[in-house]
Amino acid sequence: MSTLKKPNLADPKLRAKLAKG
């Protein structure tokens, strides 16, 4: 799971989604 979280943080779009969370 942590491996999926790493690329997620690298993605600006996904990062924005997490920030909105």
C-alpha cells in the first residue's frame, strides 16, 4: 500500500485530490 502512496504523492493531480480529501 505504501508503494501506491509514493507515486500518488508524486502525481500533482492525485496530490490535489488528497489535499481536497
